[in-house]
Amino acid sequence: MAMLDVKDLSVDFLVEGRKLPAVSNASFSVEKGEILALVGESGCGKSVSCMALARLVPAPPGVYSSGSITFNHADRKYDVLKLDKKNLREFRRHRISYIFQEPSASLNPVFRVGDQIAESILLRGDTDDSIKVIEETVSVLRQVGIPEPEQKMKCYPHELSGGMQQRIMIAMALASKPDLLVADEPTTALDVTIQAQILELLREIRNQTGMSIILVTHNLGIVADMADRVVVMYAGHVVETANAKTILVEPLHPYTRALISAVPKLRHQSEKLATIPGNVPSPANYPKGCRFFGRCQLADSLTADKQELCISTVPEISEKRKGHFCRCHYSK
């Protein structure tokens, strides 16, 4: 049984009386101790999918239109979309934590970082002993590689570098002892060296604690290095799911193939960089059929009668090979 099971999740936004689909019939799961990568261009629905896991999409304007989010922990099962306020708070405190891409925007500038971590510890509700809270704050700072934690906990966020701030965010997330950590592009604002340190830290934490991680990214290099399985999203749809090696070596969906072909290759510097023509369609103008059709190189090679199926009918996601799911009429 998967620790997290998302089935047919649809999240819409009410805009001027219209429902605009941000996520449509998305299904994916996360096993205990697994690193799952959510991949796709900006505007594909990755962040909304992750925010929905703890019902953090404000309603209104957000609307959880259909589907289910089930979280299995020991002998308790959480049906997230049906939890009352009390149980939802308990779920957020103990089961799931988030790391966002801009730590400077997520940390409170007027509180010392140690106090912000201590708040996460206190919210768990299992201790209110001030000495134990300070000791645990120092311990979690040390766990995420902060030097001189007794001194750094007294700093305000602006006194720390971007890499240090991101480590503080990770410490805050770990302080609640979650079963699932959602890292939404946690290295975007950092330089390459610090990116590598943060990613290695996340992997070490997973190995030490057995915690599951959802890693939101558009960087396929990170996927190759970190992920056990990959979910590829496009225009609110999950278009492909498989283990990381399979996705990178034998992709089935034309969008996944296009993403991989667009990755720069150091040994082929004289070649023109591949691109995907056009842009992700707006939720206000999603096409009736396949949402990738207007940018799809596979569709260009199809006959007119086969293209008609793409234009008129949304493809269902199905298992093309064992453990390899794809949403395309003509992928093999």
C-alpha cells in the first residue's frame, strides 16, 4: 500500500465566474522512503498538485472539483479532501512539510531563525519544555549542516546567505518530523555549488530517516541524480509515469521526449539546441482533445484522420509497459 495515493485529482480556479482547470484528473502515488520527481514546464500544474496534498490551495478561488488524496500512516488513513479543520491541522502538523523555492520570502524577517524552528517543534504538541525545544533546535540545525548552530539560531534571516536560509527552511520542515517532505524547486534561487549541497542533504535525510520526498523540478539533471520515480505533467495532466531510468532512457510521451532532447549536451556544442515550439496553453483555452497536440512532433507525422482523434478526444493514461504509464493515443 502506497503511503500517499492521489487519484483523479482535479483542481480548478474560479475566475470571473468561470472554472479554469489547473490540474485535471491527476493520479500518482508515493511509497515510503521514495523520492518522486514532478517534472514539467512552468504552468503545468506541479505546484498546485503539491499544494493540494495538504489542502493549501485556498478555496475560493480554488475548487477541489473531483478525486481523492489518501495518506496512509501506520494504522490510520487520512482522506485529506474530507478532513474537518481539527484533523486537517493535525495532518499538516505531523504528516507533511513543505520547502519552497524562495527561502527569503518564506522566512519571517522579524523573528530569529531559531525561534521559527522552535515554533515548528512546539506545534507538534509533544513537548513544551523550553530547554528540550532549544536542544532540539540546535540538533536539527546541526543535522542540516549549519555550522555553530548555537550562534546561528540567534540570527535573523537577512544575516544568512541564500544557501543557509534554504537549510533553515529544511530544518523547519524536519522539526515537525513529517512522513512526507514536499520540495518545490528548492534550489532554483541558488548557485550550482549550493544546489548540489542542498540536494545531497535531502538525499542524506531520506536515507537517515526513511522520509518520502516529492521533488518538484524542471531540471532533468536533478531527476537523473535524485529521483526513484518520475511523474511528467503537461497543462494540468499527468502525461507519463515510470521509474527514473526508464523515463530518461525510454520515454514514451512526445512531450517527455521533447524535454529530454532539449537538455544541452556538452559533447555536442556545435549542434543547435533543440526546443519545443509554442507555449503551454492557458487554462482558459485548453483544447478539446490532447493538450499537447499543437506542439507535438509525433502529430506532425500522422495522417489527417489520425490527427482528428488527437484533436477531438483527450487520451486516457494507460499502462503501455509494466509500471510505465503514458497519456497518448499513438505512443508505443
